[in-house]
Amino acid sequence: MKKIIIIVISAFIFILIGIGINNQYSKYKLNKVVQAFKTKAVNLKTVKYNSGFEDLMPLKPILKDKRIVAMGEATHGTKEFFQMKHRMFQLLVEKMGYNVFAMEASQPDCMAVNDYILNGNGDPIKLIKNLGFWTWDTKEVLDMVEWMKEYNKTHEKKIKFYGFDMQSSHTAAENVINYLNKVDPFYEVSVHEVLSKFNDRTLDYGVKKQLPIDGIKEIKNIFQKNKDEYIKKSSKEQYELYMQNLNVICEFYDMFGTGGSDFQKETKRDKYMAENVKWILDHEGEDSKIMLWAHNLHVSKGIDKFGSSNSDYPEGNVKRMGSNLYDMYGNKMYVIGFEFNKGDLRANYTNKENGQTVNGKCTLKAAKENSAAYIFSKVNPIFFIDFNTCKKNKYAKNILSKPQYCHDIGAVFPGENKSFESEILDLRYDGLIFVDTTSSAKPN
């Protein structure tokens, strides 16, 4: 009996020793990883714009040959992400010759914001609200729009503001009606009913299936046939813009009016967003350079599983906007993802007391040890990393090239335990900005 007890105790001691050694090795490895990122990181002093560019200067050689800088966000409601993107755009405009901004919002709706920053027309708060997404109706976006307007006042090379989404048709239809009233009023009368069917903010899925899309295609044919005449009565720029409004209506219908699963709609949406970005660059000319603003998912160069364990949707592989753009522009594009450790964000969530959907502040605790955010939280409060630079170190390369849990929150907060997805960072982005502690975006 004594022998058995001694054997059991000895085995237990060996197990404890093994656990201790393993923990020591894990800590050693973590320290090596953290040190690797510390040596490669560009530490940033602030996320706020108008704070100078000295700390951002190391990004210039990394971005110098790029035509597209696509900037993501790990949530749709984080103040610091929005502020940092504003600061990055200021750098790109003032130090690197960028002249176009485009965001994950309806392209036709963004035309009014563009008119505001160029000509001062309209109320910016109302114009931002009319973008159709509460996510952008924030003080941080308003600050950026006002900065663009002030910049344009004193610079010959103007900033332009675009959207690349297609999830609504009403503004596009209204824009085309107004344009035809100017260049071809008799024809507008004959197609007014067709366009008015799409000029409806209350369209639901059942109605969309019955929309007269063939009529829109015929209007496109008339636009092409009368191109020279329409340009004479307006301008080449205006003609192209309103033809693109018709394209957006067709994209909208293809996404919502032809049936198909949520996976198919998501695939179409990212494909069309990429095509719309290409249209913007072609429209603005070969010297144009653009910064994109969207969720991490959409700027991703990878092909993502749609659905996943945190969703009710069936899984499928979605080729994202960033991946489609990468096929078109290759190394002329640079994708920057965002990640954070803890803090607040703004999102829709379910009120546990009454089951109603509420929009407001949500809070996340510090990230757990099995996540990329936990590692990055040991590096610096705010920093940027370029993956090609980091991959020169084997410890950093190992983290970037293998699956890591990362925050992935859109307009809806799924709860703390469902806020992470497994991602291979190196397949999604070219670089990353990390903010340790965040706060919620402030609504206008």
C-alpha cells in the first residue's frame, strides 16, 4: 500500500513539475513574441488628427508606391478607430498626395457630402444622417467631413468624397430623375414611373422582386445612345456620375431582388463594392489615389467563411472586397486592419429585460490569453505594424501566419463570448493598427 501511495505522490509531483516547466516555457515564448513585435512596431502617440505627423513618418516608405490604402475596423462603433482613420487620411492627403476618400456607404447618398466639402452646400449633420447607416452618424465622421471642407477651401487639388456600397436605390433613382429633368425632360416624363418604383425608402424584399429592372436597363441604353448630347447639356463628369447611379440601381436589384441566400448576397455585395471602387479611380483619373474606410471583413484580402459558429447562416467562402481589389491592383494596394484589447463600443444589442433591440454602449473586458489582442496588449497602447517587416522575426511570423482569435464585431454586438473569430492575420491584411483601450463612437 505504501508503495502505491509513493508511486501516486511521485507521479503527481512529476505532473506538477511538468506543468510548471510548460508554464515557464509558455511565458518564455510569450516574452519572445512580445519582444519581437516591440522591436518592429511603430509606436503612435495619439489617434487624434491635427497632432503632427512625426510618429507616422515610418509609414511613408511603406505606403509610397500604393494607390489604394484600405483601412478596416474591428467594430463599427469605436471612436478611436474612426479618429485614427481620420488622422491617417490627413497624412495621406497632406504628405502623400491622396485626393479621394471612399467609405462603406451608398455611393449616390455620398454625392451630397461631396458637394458639401467642395461647395459648402447643405447641413453636414443631415447629410451624414442621410448616408443611411447609424454607424457613420457620429461626431468623429462629422469632424472628418468638416476637416475635408476646410482643407478644400485653401488647396487647389481638392479632396473628393465617395461611397462604394449599393444597399439602397432611392437616392440613385431620385438623382437620375433630377439629371434627366435637366438634360432630357421629355424622356424623363416617359420613364418617371419606372424610376419612381426604385425611389422608395420603404422597399421590402417581396416588393424588390417585382421592380422593373428591365426599364432601368433601357434607360442605361438611352444614356449611352445620347451620351454626347447629355454631356453637352451637363458635363462629362456629371454624365458619368449619373450613369453610375443607374449601375448602382442594377447592383441593388441583383443583390436584393433576384432571390438567393444571404451568403450569395454577401458575395455579390463585396464584388460590387470592389467594382465601384475601381469605377471611382477610373472616374478620377490615373493620378488619383484613394483611402477606403470599411469593416475589417470587407477590406480583407482573404476569402472568409460566411456564417461561422457565431451565426445562424450556413457557412460558405466569401471573396471579400479587398480580395477582389487585390486581383485588380496587386501590390498597389495596402490593407490595414484594426484590433483592440478592451473598452467600449457602440452597437445594436438585445435588451435582456424586454428583448428589444437597443443601440448604445457595449463594454468588453480585457482580451483572454488565447487571442492576438492579448499579445498586442503587451506591446504598446497604440501602434502600427507592417507584416512584411514583422515576418523577418520567426516569433512574430508564427503569430501572423497561424490562426489567432481576433475581435470581429459589426453593427450588432453578439455578446462578449461571441466577439472573436479565428483569423490568419497575414492572409487578411498587410499591416495592423492596435489600440489597447477604446471608447464608443459619439452619435451626432
